[in-house]
Amino acid sequence: MTIWTAVFLMVILSYIEADDYCYNEPYCDPYAWGDFFHSCHPLLEEHHSPIDLDLHMSRNTSLDALQLEGFEEVQGGHWTLENDGHSVVLLVGSGMSVSGGGLPGLYHTLQLHFHWGSPATNGSEHTLDSRRYPMEMHIVSMKSIHPNVSAALDDPTGLAVLGFFIDVVYADNVHFNYISQKLSTVAHKGQVSKIKPFALMSLLPKHNLSQYYRYHGSLTTPPCSQAVVWTVYEVPIYISWTQLAQFTSQIFSTEEDAEQVTPLQNNYRHIHPKFSRVVSASRDARVLLATAGRPVSPSVVLGLFHVCLLGLLTLVP
Ligand SMILES: [Zn+2]
């Protein structure tokens, strides 16, 4: 090819790259991300996220609760809520950090965001023993030694992400209203809104924060950098059906003046193999108490499956 063809192709490719990725169109969905972001290719790299948190875990009794500095306080200034076309992101300024619980250092908290399904499908990124929850919230923090996120992405433990499953009950979660009441102001891609800071701890299952799973993985969005120490909590956050529907039906991946309006739905990446990775259960993690650390017999799995199935049946109205 001529140099001009090459330049033209590079311009096109960089345009596509800059024009990003998507979840629901075949040419740019998660299975195609590796075509434009090589580090997303599942066969070139082996430490991808999300994964299924199955019964094959090892108990690590040294994993106790993380220190969540500043999470109980109401920070000054204002926070920013943004629809970036892929999620709703809450930028939380400075003043909060996470450490301890086996993390290799102090991490400054930058933002939190959400992954969800549709009115008919669940949309958490991780699955717990193959169960996908309705939503998942990620609190993203960067190791304090790094000057910026791109430096952190070159460090295998550059980011610490706290993952919380979100499940649904009939009652509103009043603390979740801090965010859900503002969602309509960021319904369309590119919209940004100021939000009054609140104590982030009020969103979290604060009596169960020593129950979690730990593994090393990647960003679940391009460039899929393998730079994340994952902490996925066992006990979900509960919100109402109405609050869930505000995400699944009222957020759009398109701009306000777009000719065709597209709801932002199913913004989760598919499950990846663990390969040789170890997933650890914290000292207090409960779901796997009877089985963690030793091989699980098929009868136990079958028994648990029956319990889950019975649980599901009793929940269905
Ligand atoms: Zn995420």
C-alpha cells in the first residue's frame, strides 16, 4: 500500500478507536474490542475481567476488611455525575482512599460507576457461582505512587476496584436516591451534572465489608489493562425495582440531539476464564464457608444448586 493509504488507514483506525467501543453492535461489542484494543484480546492476555466467582476458591485468613478512609464523611465541594455513553460515572474528587485487606499500598478513590442489564435481563459483570445480579457498582481507586491513570495502567496492581453486586427488593434505598434522583439530568451521552457529596459508606453494606473475594484482573472496558486488584463483595447493595428501572430504561448511549435514540443497556463485558489465577475468599466470606479451600464434591454442588433453585422458586411471586 502507498504511504497515503497507510496514513488514511491510520486516521480511520484512530477515528474508530477514538470513537470508542460499544456493547450491543456486532462491530464494536465486547467480542470485537480486541480488534481495536489489542490488550482486550482474550487469547493474547490471560488475566481478564470479569470472571465467574465459583466455588473453587482458597480461603486467605489474612484478608480482613479494607480501610475505607473518608467514606464515612461528607466531602466538601461538589461531585460530578456524567453519562459517558458507556455508563453513569460519579467523579468523587479527592479526600477518599482505600488500603489494607491485602492491597499493596494506598489507593486514592477517583470515581464510581455502574453496569446494568435491561428491563428483561440482569447486568452485573462478575457472576457469583454463575448467578448474574441485576447490577454491579465499581469504586475505582488509583495507587498513590502514580501521577495519573495511564501510569497506573502499566502497573499490574495500579488500580484497586471495589465491586458491589446490586440486587432488587420492593423498598427504595433512600441513600441510593443521592444518585438515582439525579439520573434524569444525565440521561444522554455527554451530559454532566453537579451532585452534592454524601457519605459514600451509606451506599455500602457496611456490616458485611469483611466478606469479599480477591483476585488479579483487568479493566472491564477498553483498553482492558491488566492492572486491577479486584475486591468483589459478597453481600449486595439493595435497591428497588423503580430505582433499577431508572438505569435500564432511562439512560441513553446517544446524545440528546441524536436522530435515533438508543437506550444504554447490558453494558457489561462477558465472563473470562480464570486460567491459572487464584481467587481468594476473605477470612469472613460466608457463602463458601463450607467448601472454600478444598475440592468440592459434585453432590455438594448439586445440593447447593437445589438450595439455590428452591430459593429462586420461593422468591418468584
Ligand atoms: Zn466497571
